[in-house]
Amino acid sequence: MIQSVNSREPKFEPPEVFVGRASPIQAEVCAWLPLSDDFVEPQAYRLDGQFVGPETRFAHTLATRIPFATRGVVYCPVFALAAYAVVPDPCFWTPDLPFLYRAALEVRHGDQMIS
């Protein structure tokens, strides 16, 4: 996290997104945003958004928008804002069919989007 000089609101680095457990039936996608030790009122913030896809230039697919469920503030091994999504019937990347998904994430403070 980078603190803005001109604003009282914190500035955030991009969240980290990774795949957890995955099978041909479903895949768990996790997103987290580490917080610095001096972060004030982390419970007032949340990581929110959608996981969108699959997309590939070699085939036409019906893209799905899966909302991330916020997990609030977690500790693993540092305090972080966390969210997760469960993707049904995921299309995995292969050299022949390079399917891609996008994580559209935002940090929110109440109803206000921060980053």
C-alpha cells in the first residue's frame, strides 16, 4: 500500500489474484490486497468486483461474470483485504485454446470506490 500525500484516503497497489483448488467442475479464485502495519480502520474497507471470462481469440465463448465474495480483513501471513469467487466449469489455459479470465476488482470504503 502507498499512502497518498494529497489525500486522507490510502492509495493501493493492484491486488494479487491466484487460483486455489481447481478441478474440471469448479475453480476457486482468490484475491488479496496486503495492508501495511500502520493501516487505519481496515474493517471499513473491502475488496469487491467480478471475475469475467473465459475469453480467447480462437473461439467464441459466452463470458460469465462471477461476483467476488468479500472476506473482509484476513491474516495470512500479513493483514490483507480478501475476496474469492467460485468459477463453475472453468476453461483452463492450453497452448491450443489459451482461455483467459479477467479479475475486475476495486477497493471500497462503504459505498465509495477508492481504487
